[in-house]
Amino acid sequence: MKKNSCALTLLLLSNAFFCWAQPGSLDPTFSNDGKVTTKFNGGDYGRSIAIQTDGKIIFAGFDGNYDFATVRYRTNGTIDTTFGIGGKVTTDFGAEDYALSAAIQKNGKIVLAGFSGEGSEGQFALTRYNQNGSTDSSFGLNGKVLTPFGTNSYDQANAMVLQQNGKIVVSGYSSAQTNYYAFAVARYLANGQLDKSFGTGGKVIINNNNNVNVSQAHSLAILSNGKILIAGSVEYSNITTDFQLVQLTANGRIDSSFGTNGIALTDFGGYDDVAYSVKVLSDGKILEGGYASPSSTVGDFGLVGLNADGKIDTTFGTKGKTLTDFGSGNNAIYSINVQSNGKIVAAGYASNGTNIDFALARYTEWGKTDNSFGTKGKVLTDFSGGTDYGLSSALQPDGKIVLGGWSSAANGTGSLFAAARYIGDSTSKIGDYNFSEYQANKNDFKALTHISLSPNPVNDILRIQGLPSSVSVISVFDISGKKIQNVIVSGSSFQFDVKELPLGLYFVTIRNGENTSTFKFVKE
């Protein structure tokens, strides 16, 4: 009976690739064709996507009246009319108001962050809604918070993250303390009050040195130990910009143990580079993505891998960096997500010199293009033949990818909120990580031919022998592509205790430098 079960498993595996949609293809169950646009009053710009626990999609930005604007979609892409008025909510702070980041608290309430101001003055601006879209008057002052960093200063919030303890961290930039823009961070209690235990009165401005012209923060992330990473760009006196990543302690002080005096810089080639997204991986390593210019002509999708201490992770990409070119125009990553199988989804926009489209690229966990995704690892989505900027993405629990931004038709009828949903790696797909990825990329590597796994099948201890004497990275995955163990081994052998694993088929990927191989074993 056991042999028949194994045979059935292998039969299913052999046919698995013919029964799932191509990862990266538009999801036809979302608004019929995978795309949706929403109009508030014309001149509308979607900026941030967040997924509720029930699968509904919060999409925030600002409308043509320069007010915070939010729409909620059902899981099928139709507007959820139980939210706000006809599925939409707007909030006016009394000036020009731009919502640039959205997050959902554990209680289901929705927080938006951005800025409010006119001309040369601006303030961080936050609001909170109840689950039905009504303003939560218990937050801040009648549901709103305004935070200036100085008198008559220009302060713009671009990103927001919720801490596990409910505190709200917001980052952007400010002109309050210098004659240029500098990274600025504020932390709030869950009720919208500034957290006075953070920085100075709840606020931090990060001044680099006198050689800086501009530094602007666009993304942030929270480490498990409470430290805060702020990513963006810095322009020095040579008039070119680099990725800049700053690490703060949990109380808002510069963490001098990170990078060089708390700051890690990345240059892709001597021209303008701007980081728009940062992501902390499960092993503590860091990814930054954005606009990277290896030449003076155009920019590419740029990814850099960093170790937890802020130093370049040379095992990622090519000497720590990966560049992806979509065409003759400028391309930029605005959002990074990491799938449960370790694959990296970078989202943003790409230009061919004429049109600008939503753009996605997917990479293996070590920064190589994943050719099983889209067309040779890349996806472009056009809404109307005009200008389409993808600016925020999120992963659904089922692995699907939602990308939001704005679209402006070629006929000049004005911009609209625009969102698309793509097939990711379905949890029902068998073995995609180890088969399709390895087949797509096997020519990039030399195989490790002397490695053996025994016994196989196994019920207690799996012995991996014949490893290179130098350091190897061993990753174990189940048939859904979920990573269940990742270890670094120095030596020629390794023993893996599988007694607690469920019965079934598993895969082992072993990487040593630029060499890699994938193996199968059966737990019985």
C-alpha cells in the first residue's frame, strides 16, 4: 500500500506543472480581467495597498481635491459598498492632503499616514477609520493627527509601520533642523499621541554631515528586537544620490553598530540611486530596492542584499546587487515582498521610453532572476495605453500579488486609482519551488555532483554527505514550496532530524558559492 501511495505522489508531481496558472499572470477572478480602476473626482492617485484579515483590500491615496482618499475592494475586485459612502472615504485636513501609506491594526481599524500642507510648509498627517470606514474620533483630535517638526518647516511622511505593541512608526523627511531635507521619524502611541519615550518628544531628525544636500526617507521596517530601519536616498555635494539605510535603536537613537556609524550606503554605478522599499528577511538579512542608475542614461530595478550589520551580503546577486532592465526608459522598484518559499517579488513601474506600465520582477532568494515567473522573470501591465505607475504591493495569504498605484489614460482624461492582481505561488501547487525554479536557473550554476542523501526514504535521521569543505547553505522545503529549515554548514556532512516531519515528499537545495543542486527525499 505504501508503494502505491508513493507512486501516486510521483504521478501527481509529474503532472503538476500542467494544472496551475503561470505565476505572474493576471488573475481573472479579480475584476474579470485582473485589473480595476476607481475614480473619486479625477486627478486621483492611489499610493498604498493593505490586505485585511478577511481578504478585503484597502487602497489609499489622494483625490483631485487633494484630500486623503480610500477605497475598499471585495476579494473579487468589486467595490465594497459597506465601507464609507459607496465604498469610499475621503478626509480633509484643511490644506493639500496626501495619504501615502496605509496599515491595518490588530483590531481591524485602518490607519493612514501622509502629509498636509501648502507651498513650502507641511506636516506629518495621520487619520484612523473604524472597520466600516467611519472616522475613529478616539484617535488624535477627532480622528486626525498633525505633527510639525519645526516652525514653518516642510515635513513629509512617506511610510508607516505598526509595531507589535500597537505603536505607530512613521518616516519621511523634514527641513526643520537644516537647510536641506533630512530623514525624519515620529512614533505614536496606538491612540495617536506622540510617544515621548522615542527620540525627542516622539520625533527624530537624522542629520548626516555638512556635505549632504538632501536625504529623503521612503520606507521603513521594524526588526524583531524593536530596532528601526529607515530607507531612502542621500545626495552629497557631488550631486548624485545613493541608497541610504539608517538603523535606530528602539528608543530612537542612531545605532552605531550598524553600517558605518549607523548608516549603510549603496552606490550602483556613480549615478542617481534611490531606495523606495526595505524588507527584513526571516534570517535577519535585509533587502533594499528602488531606482538604480548604473549609467547616466536610464535607471533599472535595483536590489541590494545586506547582512544584519549593514554590510553588503556578497552571496546575494552579483557581489550583493541585482539589476533588472525592462527597456529603454526608467524603471524603479517601489515595493518588495518575500513569498513563503523565499522568492522575492519586486514591484514598481517600467518605461519603454514612451509608455509607463506596472512592472513586477521575481528573484530567487539569492537574487537571481526567477525565469518561472512571467516572461523571463518579468511582468508588465498596461491599463489604458498611457501612464501607469505601480507604487505599492501586498501578498495575499493564498500567494496572489496585489499591486496598486495610478493610471492616466493616453487621451488625457485624468488619473485614477489602479490596481491589479497576479497569480503568485498557489499553496495547491506541488513542488514549484524546487522543480520549475531549478529547471529555469540550472544553467546559471555548476551542479554539486558528489552529494548523497541517505537513507532515502527516511524515517528518523537524514544524512547528507559529500558536501564541499567550505561553507554551504542547506534549505529544506515541503512540496508546497514552504521553507521548513535553513542552515549554514561548514564541513563535509550534515545530519537532519526528520522524525517530527509529516509523511511525504521533501526537497533539499544545497548552495556553495555559485554552485547549487536540488535533491528529493521521502519521509515515511
